[in-house]
Amino acid sequence: MNRIVAGVVAVLVVAAVAGWSVSGAPGDRDDGELKISIDDRNPWTNLDLNNKPTDFQFAIVTDRTGGRRPGVFAQGVKKVNLLQPEFVLSVGDLIEGYSEDPGMWALEWSEFESMIDELEMPFFFCAGNHDISNLPMSADWTRRFGRSYYSFVYRDVLFMVLNTEDPPTDPYHIGEEQQKWARQVLDVHANVRWTFVILHKPTWTYPGADPVEAGWQSIEDALGNRKYTVFAGHKHTYAKYIHRGREYYMLATTGGGSNLSGFSNGKFDHFVWVTMKDDEPVIANLLLDGVADEDVRRVRSQ
């Protein structure tokens, strides 16, 4: 369904050249955004610009911790800024966690927040098992950020961010209150044009877990036949699944532990670039090594 594409930037420059007129000539177009003179034959394919007001772009960063490699996520932040999405989502594992030392949590959150302070657009948190490793860390999350699950609607698209550590349990758990909340959100927003579900653990990849007991089944059932896409992280390995007739993505890493053995093993550093179109999202995986700023090569003027 989704098309994986590269971004295209089109710049149209119209100058006063012999035989061309900026205004007044038959065939001129001036719709308030594009002004261009149109002749019998023209050096372009069409003028249906890819800029519908319902379209928008956002990025998703994935696991930073669980054997983190210092510096990678910070570079990812710089490269997201180069592309200027409207906002950034996370699938969790933002700090190392797995400690009962509040001083350690404070240091780790301070380090992480200093990096995302560099983002030039909003960042939406998602709780991972490293972020909520135990009940004291869960309480600390609430103290810092309030809700551990939430939703928002942007341009008639629903985003629902879940907490698979409710409470912290192996392999995952979604509490009854969260299930009830999710069903209510889906009911209230039954007619949105698309729904994105963001969670840390890829709930559909645990065949030994009971999805009813673990709390995922009721949410998945409530998603029903609506148009939706699911994004998760946790396993540091990229894979796309077709599940219940929908696309479910398990993302790789943005600095988390990985041997970076490549596409065939789903092991690489990336962030996801999503362009929401009228009828479906267009999804691209942008490798951190594949995004560079304008100073990638400089040459001294002669």
C-alpha cells in the first residue's frame, strides 16, 4: 500500500525572457501560489504541485538505548533538523534505566532532554521498557511527563501513543484503564482519515503471550476495519509485517545496540519519514549515514 520514495524538491523560477511574459499573456497561471507563463510546449511534465493542504510530514526515531552507542542519537537529531518535519515521534527506550537509583535516572533524563532540546519541532515521548523498568521508574515518568499514554489529532489523522509497560511486565502489559481509554479514543475518532498507533514493544511478535490477558487484543479489536498503521521498536531489528490486513512496522535503531549488519538482517541506524497524503501514508526509511548537510564538501573559491 505504502510507497517508499525519496523526497523531491521542485523550484520554479520564471524570469522575463524574450517571448515570455510574467503577466497578461494568454495561458498565464496565477493562482496565488504559482505564477508561470504557459506556452504551447513547456519544459515541465505538469503543474499539479505536490502541496495539498491535507498533506504533512513527520519523523519517527527509534531505540536509542539497550547497549547505546554514544553520539549516534545526537547526530540523528541534527539530521532530522535538516529535513524539517512538522513533528517527531518516538517508539521509546530513551534512557538506559534498569536502576532503582533516582540520581541515575535524573542524570540520564537530563542527558536525553539536552539532546531533544536541539530539535526545531515538537517531540512526542513514548515509554519503553528502559524508560519504565520498574514501578519507581513508572512513578518518576508520571512526575516528569504526566501521562504515559495519550492521543492527538492533526489534520484529521489520529495519533495514539500507548504504554506497553503498564505495569512493567515481560513480555508486555497494557492495563485495563489504558485499554478502556484507547477504546474510547477510537470510538470518539471513528471517522478520521487515518490512525497511527505508536507503542514500544511489537505486541504482535510474541506468540507465547496471551494478547487478551496482556491487554493488546481489546485495542486491536477496537481498531477494527479502520485505516491504520502500527509502529513499534524494542527488538532493534527492522521488519514490516502484514497483520490483520494492515501494515505493522518494527523499527531498527537510532543509536541503540546493534551490529549494523545491514538490510538483510534488519540491522541499521535510521529514522522513519512519513508523508501523510489524502488517502494513505508514504513511508521512507532514512539512514543516518544517508543524510548530510550542505557542508558535506567545500571548495575554496578561486
